[in-house]
Amino acid sequence: MTTTKLDLDKEWLVIMNPVSGGNKAKRDKKKILEALDAHKIQYRLKETEGLGHAIALTRDALAEGYRKIMGVGGDGTMNEIVNGIFLQTTVPSTDIAFSFIPVGTGNDWVRTIGIPSDYIGAVRTIKTGHYFYQDVGEVTYMEDGQMQKRYFANIAGMGYDAFVAKAANEKSKGGKKMGKFAYLFQVFRCLMRYKPGRAKVIIDKQEVIEGEMFSLNVAICKFNGNGMMQAPNAIPDDGILDITLYHQPSKMKILTSTPKLYDGSFAKESFVSLHTATQVRVEADPPIMLETDGESLGYSPFEFTLRHRALKIISTITNKQV
């Protein structure tokens, strides 16, 4: 139901990434819009044209007066919209309603956040108007010699995790589909090339963990990498960052432990340690790479903080009582 007259109290700005899911969003565009029309949801549609465009579209929409933003795409599209919400200063983030229709290949964020993965289910959830307030992570990092800032709603990965994300993103350029088995192939391919280094992790400015680190994660939600439960204890509204550290595993141990990532039982392995914090600093020599919600960014050092229940999402789950 694309309206001709702007009614910002009722209307959603729909930001669709047409190349999500290997161009699945483009192929299913008619089906998605028909579902919105069938449920009498008022909207205006804008499609992204490249990297970072969803950030700009979100910021512009909020400046125009929109307070309801709907994303259609994968975790990368979600991440850009979240950054558009938090990088603007027009309106508090909790005054903005954020809904999402997942069309990506991984759709890891919605696994935790209570948004159905099918179009009809996601649209029905939007129609309920039931809100869930989740935490959002904030990280500073280095890129081209300058300190940058990024927000994330799912998981930030460093070391091997970021190395795999960069390879997968390069493989997926131009809308090429990256399914579960293709992603696992990239995981194993990267394993043969990756060389871990030393890192120092400082938790809440007190506890220091130092040594060779294969991979590191700082999480709000549980899953990344097409369903891998990298942060099995993460709760998205508890005001806590969940940290997963992989210390010095052999490559063979990584291979044999990979299936355990899908049910969280990998956390029992001797080379894994789980921690919690509200602030985390990561230093490394040589510097290590960063990805947030699957989007490849810059290099260490990293400073992580958290905004508690700062993102207002239409979801099927409820906030825990405190």
C-alpha cells in the first residue's frame, strides 16, 4: 500500500536491500509487498544502492519525520539501519519503532530476537505492534589511521571470525548467494590461511586476559555465521556484553569442534573461555580485524561499551522483569 500523501504517524519507511540473500529480496519483492498490502500496512519503499546506503536512508528518514523504520534484507542491512538510528541526533532511539523482514542468507539476529524467518510471520509480527527493547553494542576501532565508531545489535567478531567474514563478504559481492555449506567451505578455506596472534583483553578495566588468541567475540545475541551459537549465554536485554575467547586450539581441534558451534556445546572445550562485561578493550600485536553483524570493518585496538535496552523492535519476545 504505497501512499501518495505522507502520513508519518501511520506510515513505515521500508528500506529494502535488493541483493540480500543472493538477490532473493529482488526476486521476492512482489511477494513481500503483497504481504504488507494484505495486512493493510502503510509504507513507502526505498531500495539501497550500495554499501552504507541504508545508514543514509535511515538518517534522512528520521530527519524528515519518520518514526517507523522497516528493514528488508539480511544481518548487514539490519546493522546499517541500526547505525542510522544511533548515528543521528534528531530523536531518541527509543522513540523509533524498528521492524524487520529477514531475507538474508544467515538471518542470525532474528534467531535470538523473536522475529519469524518467513515473510508472512514477520509481517504478522509487525502488525501486532508488540515492542521489545534490546541492548546495542558500541565499538571504536581504527581505519586508515583514524578512530571510527560502529554500533551492532548481534555479535562483533575479531581475529579468525573477522577473517572469515571478510572472505565471505568478498565472495558474496554482487549479490552472489552464500548458503550454509558455501559459508562452511569459506570457514575451512580460511582456516588453512589464518595465522593467530597475541591479544590482550581488558574486562571492565580490571581483569586482564593475555596470550595467543585464535578468535574473539563480543555479543549481544547468540548466533552468527549461519546459525553458529557463538555466545550461548547471551541475553539481548540484560545490560551485559558476552565475551567468547578462543585461546590456542590446533587447526584439527577447530575442525572437529565446528559441529559443536551449532548447539553451543563448544563452550565446554578447554581452549574456550566465556566472560561477561559492560566494557571491553582489545589490543593486539600485530593488529587484528573486526566485523560487526557480519560487516567487515577496521583494526584493533577496540573499545566496546553497551547501551542498555536502547533499540525498540517489534518482536514476539518480551523484556525480562528487573
